[in-house]
Amino acid sequence: MRLALMSLLMMPFAVGCSSGDAEKSSSSNFWGDEGPQPDTGNDIDVDVDVDIEDTGDDIEDTGGDSGTENVIVWEDVRHATSVNFSGAYANDEGLYVVTTEGQTWSYTASSWTNIPLDVDEEDLNGLWGTGSGDSKKMVGVGGNGVIINWDGNGWDVTENGASNFTAVDGPSIDQLIAVGGSGAWSNAGGTWTPLTSAGYKFNDVWYDGTTGVAVGDNGLVGTYLEGEWTFEDSVTDAHLYGVSATHSTDVWAVGQNGTVLHWNGTEWQQLDIDTQANLWSVWCTAGNIAYAVGANGEAYKIEDFSAEPIPTGVSNVLYDITGSSVGNLWAVGSRGLTLRFLGD
């Protein structure tokens, strides 16, 4: 496997906003019925000698013939269904997911349970949550501007008429940003209102209440700070599908053809993880550690800018990775695929 870290152009991060999420399918389904098309992932033989390219940065060799690369450290707890699991929220109770065709499910006590929802089979694409038990709060977003809000007993459904929402994030139930084909929307004022014009399209968003980062097609990166969005020149032409951060100086973005970017507070850096698979989602924790998933069941752990495959034993597309900690990390994907991470 070939790993290379390259510093990309310097760009101010304090204020930034960009435009450009093109929906991944012409329908309201963000990913299409069977996952991203075409599937650009390639089969990867990880049991090979590692050639490290000298790019001026110290990169740790994490590959090689260690004899352990094919050890599967995921538990497969999939739910047998034809719908795709597109977004998830994990807490100490278990896992909650939203799906294509407007379904919601929970996995608790080693059992799947349908949570009734009436959204006329609109595809749901993203899910945010916090807390557990009676204090649990969740918000999901999807096609036709659908927003679902968990009120403790069931889902409250609204449709604001906006085009496809793809993701939602924020620090609390009343400080959320949802993104999609109609740009970015906020509920900070008590109702959902647009933050950007409909010309700006995003695929994913991270927001901590002070700083927000949204990503989209053609390398789009937008930054939200002090109530303003700014957009900078793109550092890549690749479509960006997922973003996650621990704070505004530790931001990860992943996307088309194995693209992995990291913002360190000063500049964007790109990692070459030697795959052409689309990476659909990323989740990160402190210490420059991130986990990314994508096409062909591919999963990677990135630590100190070194990437290693985490074999899943499946070939399904993985659309989302989420968790409350590394010890409670989950990945979901096509046809009800659900994986619980058992590694570190």
C-alpha cells in the first residue's frame, strides 16, 4: 500500500463557505436504490509489501505482511431488508438508524425493532441524536425537506418543501444545521430557516455551535463562523461526501476515489490511502485519529496520518459511521448492513 501526505494550499479557516453539493441521484434518495453509481471501488490486496513514498513528511508504515491484515474486527448484526441504512445515531442503549423508503429502526438488547413513522416513503438520509432513555433526542432529515423530530414517544414529522436534505449536526436539539440540495438550514431561531441560497448544495456537515464545516461536490468546503458562511477556493476537484471534527483545528473530510483531507487549523493536508473506492463517511476522535468507510465494505483507521485497512468481511456499500466512542463505534450500509466495531 502506498501512503503519501501532502500539504495543500494555505487557506484561512476562520470564515469560509462554499457551494456545490450535487445530489448523488436524481431522485430524493441521496445514494440511489442500490448505493452509489457507478461503484468506483476496486478490490484491494492488502497483504503486500509496503512502499512508502518520501514526500517530506514522516509517515508511519502500518501495512506489510504482518499476518493480521485480514483479521475481521467487526461484528455483523445486519437487519435483513431491501432498504439501505443511510444514517445512524449510537448511544449506550444501542443504535438508531434511518433508511431509504422512510423507515426508522433501533438495535437494542441484540434485537431489531421498527419505530413507526409516516413519511410517505420519503428517503431519510441523516440522523442526529443526543442522550439516552427519557432524555434521548433525535432529529432526522431526508427527501422533500422532510425533518423528523423524536419527542420521547414517537416521531413528529414536518416537510418544509425544500429539496433533498442529506445530513444534520449540532451541539444540541435547538442548535442544529441541516444541509442538502437547498444549502444549509438552521433551527436556532425556533423554526427551520435557510442560511445560504439554494445555489449552495452540500453532502454533509459538522457543527459544534460556534464553527460549522459543510462539504459537497467538486471539492466544495464551506465554513460557518459568527453567523456567516464563506467559501474558499477548492483544494481538490473530488466530490466530498463526509465530514467530521473534534474541533475547528481538527477536521476530516472524505469523498470520491478514496479522497481523505485533514484541516489542522492552518492548511488542508491530503492523504493517499491507495484506494479508488468512494469513501462515504468519516468519524473522528481526539489525537488525530479518524475512521472512514465506503464502497466495497472498505473501512480504514487513520492515526497520525498513517492509514490501515480494517477488514469488514463484507462487500456492501457502507454509508455511515458513527459512535459515542471507539468502544461504541458502528457502520451501516446497503440492504440493512450493520457492523459493530470490536477493535481499537
